[in-house]
Amino acid sequence: MARFRIGLVLAWGLIWAAAALGQDYPAREVSRPLLLPRSLMEIDLSTSLFTTNQVYNDDNAVKAAPGDYQLWNWLVELKYGVLDSVQFAARLPYLSGRLDQAQGASFGDLAGEFSFRFLNRPDRIQAAGLLRASYPTGLHDFGNDRYAGQMIQTGWITGDPGWDLYPGLSYKWIWPNWALEGRAEYWLRLSGPVEQNVGVYQNSLDLDPGDGFYLQATGIHQVADKLAVRLGAELTSLGPGTLQGERLHDQKQLLLIEPSALIQVNREFDFFLGVGYTAWGRNTGYGFPWMIGFRSRF
């Protein structure tokens, strides 16, 4: 009982500290800065679920999925304002589901990111350069087996075999009740060793997962003081990988349209709910993923 009381006192202390630190942070989403102010911390928790029976094939055409397609993605992201113009972020995903014969659940790659704001006109536009790096904490070994005369992936993959680097730019345009924000990244995915399991056979090979890029833009309209609606679009493109010098047919593209609503409870807490539409793709699912999450600042 004494420990519970001490924990309750500490929890109330953290809540009070959050309220005190967040007093100067804008309550309206459209007015919030691109990077967190100095000494302010934010934790983002979100999840998305994508279940479908249709996929985009290698020719960008929609076809029936060869098997089950379900992907559940959980993401924890922590941001901290190191300086008024410098922000650090760390993120860790957890992925579970089933893609045809491959199924499983595991953490993805752990990533850290520094953002440096080089343009700051708070009432009009802000821009920052960024560099993210990820460490291979996810599953990346290849598991394959033969089904109906075809080689099918059976291993659950949640990350890359080596370090990855993501240089990029982010921006935010601001108007009284509107905002436009986005980012552009180049994905430099480094090679590394993987274990390939084909039936009862196993060997170690070198995998180069292939580079890619990511583009994202989101329009925001402040409908009311505590409600903002958003319409986003993001394009992800990944080149083909090579396994021990042999080119793989695993290139992926996805154009995702994401309308969502953001409820700003106060300066410290936000809640959002959205749905996506896979408008175009290659070697990925076709359908309507949904997402939900919240953000807390302290």
C-alpha cells in the first residue's frame, strides 16, 4: 500500500509537471511549431491494422491475394526538444500478422533521428533538415519453402539486416486556420548477412535490400479550437534487393491517402483516428487500413 501511494504521488507530480511545461505550447494544431521547443518531451503511441484479400502485383494491377493478408503495426515514438532548433526522436515498431504463408510477431528496427531547423518564420513557414539511422533489431532472415510447385516466403520479416540511413527535409507552412506540412527522405539501406532457410537447408548469405525514397504531405484545417481535420498523402518506393548478387523481384511502391481527425484535449494531450486508402502500389496490399493513436507532452 505504501508503494502504491508513493507511485500515485509521483504520477500526480508528472501530470502537474506536464501541465506546467506545456502552458506555452500552442493548443491549436495549425499553430504548433515544426520541432518541439527546448526541454519539451512528447510520446506518440499509435497502431494501424490492415486486413485485405486483394494485393497489387508486380505489374501494379489489383489481384486476389494468394493467401491471408493481415498486418498489425504498433509504433512508439519519443521526441525531445534538445534546443529550440534541434530535436531528437527515437522510435520502435512492433509488427504482427500473416502474409500468405509467413506469419509472426516481432519488434522492427530501432531508429533515432536528429532534426535541425534552419528556417523559422513562426507565423508563416518553418523548415528543417533531418538524419535518421536505424539499427537492425527486427527479424531479417529469409525463410522459404515450396508450395504447389512455387517457392513461397515463410519467414516473418520486420527489418533490414544492416544499419540504414535516412537523410531528408521537413517543412510546415502556416496560415490562421490552415497548415501544410510534409517531409522528403532518401532511404539508404545498407547490406548485411541473413540466414536463408529453404525447407531443411540453411546457409548464410549477403543481402542488399535496395535503396528507396519517401515523400509525404499533409493538409490541416483547424475546424474548432480542439478539433482539426487532416488529409495526407505519402509515397513510399523501395528498389529491388540482391541476395548474394542475385536480383530479387521484391521492389515495392505504395501511394497511401490518409484522412484523419485530431482531437486536441488540451496542450498536453491529443487523440487521433484515421483511415487510409492504398490508391496505387506494387507488391503490397490493396484496401483500407485504419489507424488510431494519441500524443502526450511533458
